[in-house]
Amino acid sequence: MENIENFKDPDQLDLFAGIVLTVEQQKRVDSFIDSVNKSTNFQRNKVQQIEQLLVEAGFKKGIDFENTFKSSLETRTISIGYGSDKFETEITAEFSSGGVALKGLRFVNNELKESVFNLEMDLGKVQCSAVQGQYRFIKPKTLLEKLNQYNECQKDCLKDFQNKTNLKQIIVEKYTKLYPNATITIKSDWTKYSGSFEVIEVKFESGSYIQFRLDTYNNKEYLYKRHDATFEKLSSDELLERFSKQEALK
């Protein structure tokens, strides 16, 4: 009687402690390993080129950019193919991770934080859309100037936030003392040209209120909106009578 368990197709190879692959499967595995090794070598060369470009342009490693590229020879289990053609096997190849990224500041959630930004290279030029505000490859020296400008802008955002926070506190305390019966609240408003912004509302029991916007440059508030609840309740006749008694413009 034939021993089926010991039967092997002559087209098959024994690999990785008993795992059996066909010749065609082995070719695909070899191609995959070659692709991984080539990719790692390509990334290594690319990272070296980018770092050289940055250093020559005046970037300081560890301050203006970081290089986290690393590679290592690893054994991993991978899947190749799809559907009924899919199979798993173990390979050993040189895998890589990381790369070169710019380092800078970012004002987010009312805090100034250290951040990293993706960097691309093409034909001796570099691109960092987060810093530039656009997708365009430029000279490394120009990018360094834009990085410094970007960092200063983020610092200004923090300063403006701190000034606005202090100004809000001063104004709220000011009108709370002047009108203890009024309700002082900080609200949000929006216009087409200014976008969203905060206003401080001083509202009285009558329903009348005045809203102020903040001028952090001059460190003061200015009138934004007013609402006279009594005025709104007047009829047209009452309004006409009221207007008739107003003094003429000079």
C-alpha cells in the first residue's frame, strides 16, 4: 500500500522547517525578498541625499530636522497572493522604517508644541506643505527661511492667544464691577470676512445687551453689537414720536 503522507510532488521544494512551496511560489517569494531589500537600499540612499542637502543649506540635525531611518535583517511571516492562490511563508530580508522629517513648532489646542513635518525631495529640491502652505518643490535654503518664518508665526499665535485671554479676563472683571446685576458671557460669532471670533456680551435683566469685540493690538474692547429690548417693543407710531423728539444732526 502506498504511503500518501511521504508523497511529494517533484515540482515542490522543502523550505523553512517542512513548509512546502512549489517552484512558482518560491520564485514569488524570492521576488518579494528582492523587492524588500531594494526598497530598503533605495530609502537609505534617499535619506542620505536629503540629509546632505539640508545640512549644506544650513539646517541643524536634531534642531531643524530629524533622521529616524533604521534598517535591520528580520525574519517575518508574510502572505503572498489572493484568494485560493494566497499562501503564507517565512522570509528573511532587510526591512527599514523611518526617514527624514522637519522639526518645528505648532500652535494647537492653545499650546505651542514641538512637531515633525513630512518632507519630500525631487531633483535637488525639497517640499514641506505644512510649512510652506502649498505643494511646491523649492531650494533647501528657501525652505529653511520658510521654516524659521513658520516657527515665528506659531509663536505669534501663542502670544496673541495669551494677550486675548488676559484681555478677556480684564474686560469681564471691569463690567462685572460696573454692572453687578448684568450677566457677562463670552460668546462666539462669525462673519464672512473675519471667520469665527469671540465677543463679550453684557446683558441686563431687561433683555437689552451690548457686545464687544477684542482688540489685542491696542489691548482694549470696541462696540460690536447693541440691542435695546425696550426699543424693539415700540410700535411704529411710538417710534415716530420718539424720532421726532431727537435733536437734529450737526
